[in-house]
Amino acid sequence: MKQSLGHRLFIWTGVAVLLIWSLGPIYWTLASSVTPAEDFSARPIHFLPQRFTLDHFSRLLGIDLARIGGVEVWAQFRSALLNSIVTSIAATVLCVAISALGAYAFTRLTFPGRRFLFGAVVATLAIPAYAVLIPLYQIMISLRLVDTYLGVALIYVSAYLPLSLWLLRSVFEALPLSLEEAAQLDGAGRLYIFFKIVLPLAGPGLTAAAILTFLGAWGQYLVPLIFSPNVTKPLTVLIPEFVTKNFIDYGLITASGSIAIIIPALVVIFLNRYLVSGLLAGSVK
Amino acid sequence: MASVSVTNVRKSYGHVEVLHGVGIEIEDGEFVILVGPSGCGKSTLLRMIAGLEDISGGDIAIGGKVVNEVAPKHRDIAMVFQSYALYPHMTVEANMGFSLRLAKAPKNEIQQRVRDAARILGLENLLDRYPRNLSGGQRQRVAMGRAIVRQPQVFLFDEPLSNLDAKLRVQMRSEIKQLHQRLRTTTVYVTHDQVEAMTMADRIVVMRDGYVEQIGSPLDLYDRPDNLFVASFIGSPGMNLIRGHISTDGPVEFIAADGGRMPLPGKVDLERGAEVVYGLRPEHVTIGEGGVDAEVILIEPTGAETQIVCRIGAENVVVALRDRIAVSAGDTLSLIPDLGKLHLFDGITGRRL
């Protein structure tokens, strides 16, 4: 079908606006991270960096500090990066594991209060985090879980579990029951069916849940601001600290921001392979 | 191998009863087909035998042992699902050997039994394939292979051929029948297709609305249907059924609702004026002098026989003739019913008279 020029122009304009809107900030972060500090205040603003430098990255990563001078931030950055990775991965693994088991129970087992319980868990999605922060803080203090990996990961799990549970329940519901019945007749027990038949087929759904949880945990700011003040401080809390009373260190902010973008991008690219659908083809019909 | 006995079995979902006290005795090695229109409860009954549905009342026994409370995996049965239910992430070989691996059978025994089943079903070259790379007929065979490998007491089939095209269905039909002749495993098979039932079964159970209408061999059901439902359900083209009554005076004749007259056998012992349904299979009519006049509406040659739709009074009647006769629509034929093969049913209860 041949489209009119006007129609095509309209589409392309829309695509261009969307691309600029979503990629613009990312480009600006990457471009600024390789711009010398002196050029930040240059006017007019240049869209392309006029000069290129890796000084911000050297400073951040503690390479060749003697030449550049300045404060040592590598130790802080390294531990924040590690903390972000550890808490996000822990939250993802825990959340997907618990919600997969839970969602399967909600899908296939009949027990009293099943619908109510599921509704109650999913309803917690509607509760804003700031509404429960203070009581949660008191609970975590009394459990001695503030500023621990376990504590932060558990809070993330409680935040992302309902969404993941909801998603996975619809994934499990879409799996043909006859497969599980066939396995049952073949002599498999509940857990065996879950691990050997259901989970392999729910791969794309599990991947989607994992990506959502990881990205959510990676970007958390408010929760770690309160619950991860020191030892477990993640990147999201560290990066704003490069803004001090007298000086905004754009170089460090954009360099660390660039690295903070790369990690989740790698995770998504890696997991994306498992998002393929059509895994069920040929089993039924 | 084992017998299966279903005694006064009931099934309710909440307050709705879908099986109302069904009783069927299936002998060791028998091939029994449950047939009926959709919603008659045949699949539910099969799933109850498998243990996939709870039994609300009555008993199901396999090999003389009541299995009401026995888990599906301990009933020693194998089931072939309508959707095949092959494990999509396993090869054909893994699919077929799944139950044996679960039972922790020795590796070489699993391999041997899978190969044997594959040979019987002609799947030897497909063992490394995944279900998605198989055709519909091949998937069907793998599903059967998975059942055979188990060497179970009873095979259960739930409409296994309904996803196949017509030609493949006929082929698989004979393969399943041959398989049964070879293995002699007790088989319960569910279908809504009466042709499948007629061609494959040792005995057929005709079900409707949660009741058993009749149990018998295919030819029993065909020759002596117990009631109107079985008469209309079994046979293709279906039996001609004409409503009317016995003449109140004059010679004993059948008078159709529209006033048309049909002859009755001499020895009938029926009350004058009784409401009856006159049942005549299409092939039990011949053409000859002195019969009932019928106007030809439509001629349908199938090759082996010719089906002629004609009208007697206001009733459409189908006649199947082996001879090829030269008639065309609008002609008048003189039909002679084979009175020895006439079926009469009570017009009110529908029971055979």
C-alpha cells in the first residue's frame, strides 16, 4: 500500500520527536561525561562536545589521579556500584522466586480465601512507599536490618512482589492445563511439575518479571536514601552527593550516570534473549 | 490389563449435577467408546476414570479395586489428550520416556521401551525432534507413544482425532484400532463422532445429558436402537423418523402427522390410534411397483451409493440406493420400505416398541 507523502512525514516526525524525547537525556549524559569541565560553562551550548576528555572517568575510577588532582572518589563509587548491583540482583532473584511459587499456588491450588488473599497482595500496589516509610523504618530498626543488604533487598521484594505476582499468575493461567495433567498421569508430583514443566515454559514471563524488578530496584532512590545511609549506599544515593553547597560536579555526575545506564542496559540485552515467545509451539494443537 | 467398572457414578459442580448415576462395566481388553453430543458428560466421566476429576457419588474400580481416592499417578492408566499435551521443551524421545524416567527405570530399559513404541508407531526417525517440528499426525502418534511406553492397565483417549484433518483422521482411526488389536489393552475412548465409534469400538456407550442411553456393540446399536435418541444419533445418513399414529379404523397402517400413509408389518400388536414414530434407515427402502409415492427433491451421488432426498407428503425422507438409477428432481418414485427392518418408537416416551 502506498502512503501519501503527508502521511509518511507525519509518522516520521512523530518517531523523531519520540526518539529525541527518550534518547536526548541519555545522549546529553554521555556527551557531558567526555566534555572538559571548563566547557560546561561555555555559551552558547554546543550540541557536540568541542573537545574530548576522559578525565571525569579517570577521576571516578581513580586512574592517574596524580595528573588530574582532586578528591579520591573511586572507593565511594566502587562500593556504591557494588551495592547497587548486589541489592538489585538479590531483590530480583528473591522476588522472582517467591512470586513464581506464589503465583503458581494462586493459579492451580484451591484453598480457602484464595481470591481474597490475591486481591489483598495486589492491592498493596496502590500504597505509596512514602506512606509506610516511617513505620517500616521502625520495624527495620527493631529487626536491625537498616543498612544491610538483606533489609534493603527485602523492602524491594515487598515493593515489586505484587506486580510480579500479578504478571506471573496471568502467565501461568495461560499455560495449558492438559500439560500438567499429562505430567500428573505420568507420575509427577506438584513440585516436579512446577520445576520441570511449568517453569521452563514460563521463561518469557519470568524474564519479564525479572527485568521489571531489576530496573525498579536499580532506580530506587527514596528507599535507599533512608534505609541505606552508609555501608549499603547505592549509586542513586551517591550520585546526588556530587552536588555540594558550592560546586556541582557535572563531570562526576555524568560519568557515574553513564556507568549507571550501562549496567541495566546490559541486563536487559542479556535477558531479552529469553523473552522470545512461541516456546509453547507444538505442545498443544 | 484390567477391567474398569463404573457403578452409579455421579458428578456435580456445586448444585448442578452433570452425571446422574452412570453405570458401565468394561471388560479386560475391551475397546469401549463413550459417544454423545457435546455436554453429555462423556469427557467428564473419562477424566473421573483418570482421576483428574473428583467423584461426587458412586464408585469407579480398575482391576476390581475401587480407585475413588487413589491419585491419578497410582491408577496405572495412560491418557491421550485431545490437545496431545506434549511437553514442548522436550524431544520426542524425552516426551515418550518421561514417565519411565520419573519411575526411575534403568536407562537402557527406558531406551528399549521408547524405541519399541517408536517402531510400532513409525516414529524412529523423529526421536530427536521437538513437538513444534512435527506435523499434526506425528504429534498425535507421539502422544500415543507416550501412553504405550507406560504399558498401563488402561488407555484413555479424549477425542484424540478431532484436531486432525479428515483424511488423517481415517488413517489414525485404523492405526488406533490395529494398535488395540496388537496390545489388547483395555481402552476407553471418548468421541462425539459416531462414525469413529462405529468403526473402532467393541462396545459403544451412547450418552446424553449425563445419562447412559444405551450400551451395546456397534451393530446392536445400529440394528436395535433402544430409543429415538440412539436411533437418530447412530448412522449416517441418519434414520428417517416420521411422527404420526396408528390408523384408528380400516387396515392397520401408520398415518403420518401430515396424513400420509405408510405400511406396517402384519404382525404388529399396537393399539389403534397410538402415537408412534416410524423409523426407517435410508438403505432399507427399495424402489418398486405398488409402494408409497414420493417426490424426488435432491440427488446426492457419493459413488458407492446414491442418496435421494424425497418427500412423502410433507416429510423429507432420505433413501440410499446401491444401484444407480436415472431419476431427476421432480420425478415421482414408488418406495417400498423393508418392513422386516422397520423401527417403531413410542411417540411419547421415545422408547422402542
